[in-house]
Amino acid sequence: MANSIYETVIGLEVHVQLATNSKAFCADDASFGGDPNTHISAVSLGHPGTLPKANRQQIELATRLGLALGCSINETNTFDRKNYFYADLPKGYQITQDKQPICIGGALSIKLGNTWKSIRIHHIHMEEDAGKSIHNMAPRHSFIDLNRAGVPLLEIVTEPDLRSGEEVDAFMTAMRQLVRYLEVSDGNMEEGSLRCDVNISVREQGSTILNDRCEVKNVNSMKFARQAIDYEVRRQIGLMESGQKVKQQTLNFDPNTGVTSPLREKEDAHDYRYFPEPDLPPIVLSESYLNKVKAELPQLPAALYETLTTQYQLSDYDASILMEEKATALFYLNLVQHSPNYKAAANLVINRILPWCQEQKISIAQFPLAGNQLAALIQLIEEGKVSNTAAYQNLFPAMLAKPEQAPLALAESLNLIQTSDGDFLQKIAAEILTQFPDKVKEYQKGKKGLIGFFMGELMKRSKGKADPKVATGILENLLKNH
Ligand code: ADP
Ligand code: MG
């Protein structure tokens, strides 16, 4: 923050759309998209007499995320009704969890440069989404698409532990990665599967009081979150400095202007007349159920980072790229089961395999070469049998064309095996020096850079098969004594 006597205090309410097949309380298709108002039924339209039914998959995904975040799981948790009127909420209430949410406490570690910071979670509750109102299709009409109405969400409420836009960005990035690793959600921000409300207040540095805050609604990109925070911090400092109070408000952020504006006065819990949902019994989770979900958790990103940077001694940069997607991390972990050269394996995945998959528009899980084949390629390079250039320009594409062939046999058939055969290289080197006497003289007068020229010639004549180290040695020796 420009003005260092102030500190920014931020807490997030993160909404994650769960990757269930059906909606939270009925069998409607929960997938994103579809023609407007096609993923609906009497239940999601809120017709009188219809009854909700809890979704087993929603509960399992909520439990999985809670356990991964170290929350305590509320073994008896209950649903409540949150009442409000809006055209995209056909029932007139949202089914949510108020008194007994499924997860309490927990924390998520975020990485800020080279340090880690733990952001505490207040609780996580299950709820259903509302429909979507579309106000910009016609000047005097609004449209409503209820495909999203009743889709299962988790709301993750953090403690006000975040201190800047950068920290919010790191938190959302880590949360996106976690929900994708856990296969709890696709974490797609553009499609709204991951979005957050940002609560912002400002106080003097060193103070521990929580001042009145504003809540910026439904931010679905990190760029906008940072802009909204910057704007809001400046606005609140301005108010404080001119002796005014910050009003508790719910704000909308307009990405076109970069400005927040009041949406409504902040509502209190009593405005919603929360009461227990009479149509759904409490969700009771047994210890054996929790143990089963816990046992099935995959390796989590934080532990994986540790493995990559300590056991495999990768840099922070390499580890971060390999971890971005779980499929890439699994691919790498499999590859190093076959190859002891961890760094070369990381380079191969990052510089060759990922770009190739991107070009082919396939997931790395579908990459056609097996771990042992790739390990053999790495070994050919490491042992100096195939030059780096020949390996990636010729051998790698040949392997992709014939995934079943052994790399060594392929390299031999393509004539790519480097030679460190002294006599052969000696003969070519001597020919070159005879052919370019002027260059030899210049070299001997001190223009040592010409070694590159001689090496170029030698590589050409050996068809790229000369072992560069051996060849350089031979050339230098001959030039000295020529
Ligand atoms: P409500 O239910 O009214 O939205 P909560 O107390 O549950 O309010 O808090 C919602 C979010 O606001 C939480 O993420 C919390 O960390 C954050 N928050 C609470 N007080 C402050 C504050 N003074 N400044 C910034 N964030 C805050
Ligand atoms: Mg709130």
C-alpha cells in the first residue's frame, strides 16, 4: 500500500461449484451451459409440493475438501433456509447451512515469493446456487436462465487474514489448484465455478481492531479482484483521512471503469429470516465414512511441492510448473520412477512434452510415450551417445511417430549416434585446417572465437554426430600445433 501507516484487512467468501452430475437437491443435470432453461424440473423451479433430496456426491466432495484443509467435520450437520426475494430464486429461499455447517476451522497455506503463510478458514458450508439473470440482452427486458438454479456449491469463509491483492491472488490460485487436485470442482473462473466475495477494511498499522468493512460481490477474475481491492483501499483511506466513516456496504465492481459502487446496504442475518429446512433431515457422517474419505485423498499440492523440491531437488520454478496440473505432476512422478536424472526429466517434461501436448491439444495423460522410453532418451543424451540437438530435432519426433520402437535402435537406424572416435574426428579436423589456412592464421594470432567456425564445419562434415567435447579438444590441439 502506498500509504504505509495503513494496513489492508481482507476476508474472502469463496464459492466453489461442485463437480457433481446432478443438482444439489434433485436429479437435474448440473453441468455448465446447455440451452437456457433446459436443465430444470419441477423441483428446481420451486413448484409447490416438490421436495428436496440431499445429494450424496455433494456431501462427499464437501467432506473431501474439508479433510484436505484440516477442518473438523461436523458429524451432524443441518440445512437451513435463507429467505430473500429475487426473480432468479424461484422458491423464494436458498437452501444453505447456517447453524451447523459441514466443516469448521482449517487453513490453507499460500506461497508468497519464498515464504508460506497460513490463511485460516472460519467454516465451509454447502448450499445451492440461484439462477442467472441477464439484463443486457434487451433494453427494457431481463431474462432468466434457471439451468444454474440448484447447482451445488460450497462456500468457504476465511478469517480476515489476508493483507493485499497479491495474497488474495495467491489464495485463490492455491484454492483452485486444491479443488482440481481433489476433483471437487473444475475451478473454472470464467465459467463461474470459482468466484469470491471480497470483504475489505483498512486500519492503522499495528492495530488489531477490525474496522467496518465493505463487501465486493462476485469477483470472477484475479485481475478484477486486485483492481477492486486497490480502488476500495484508496477510497476507504480517503474517507478515514477526511474524518468520515466507512459505511458497511455491499458493493459491485465495474471492470470497465475500475470503480466500485454500492449495490445495497449490508444485510444482517436477521434480514434473511434463517430457519431450519424442514424438508431435509440432518446429515449424519459416521467415523468410518470420514476415515474412508480421508484414506482416498490424493497427495495434496503442499506435500507434492515438498517432494519435488527436496526428494527430486528441483527448483521452485520447475516444481511450480510441474505442479500446475495434477496430470503433469503424476506424469513426472512416473517418469522419475524410470530415470534417476530428475533435472533432465523435469526439463524434458517442461520444455518438450508440455508444449507438444499443447500443440496437439491433448492432456499430458494421453502422451503416447511411456516412462521407460523417455528415460532411455534421457540416458542417450546424458551418456553423450546422441547430441542434444539431434535428440530433440530428430530422435524425439521419430519416437513420437513410432512409440513402440526402442530409442537406441531408432537412433542407430537414423544414424544419430555421436562419435567420439578419435581417428575419424582427427581426420576431418585436419582436412578443415588444410582447407582454411587464413582462418587458421587468424586463430593463431588470437581470434579464438573462430573455434566456433571450425566446430561448425566439423559438425557439418560429421553429420552432427561428433561428440562436441571430444571434437573441441582435437581441434584446439591441432590448431596449437599447426
Ligand atoms: P457476513 O456473514 O455478514 O457476511 P462474516 O462475519 O461471516 O459476515 O464475515 C464474512 C467475511 O468477512 C469473512 O471472510 C470475514 O473474514 C470477513 N471479515 C469480517 N470482518 C472483516 C473486516 N473488518 N475486514 C475485512 N474482512 C472482514
Ligand atoms: Mg456474507
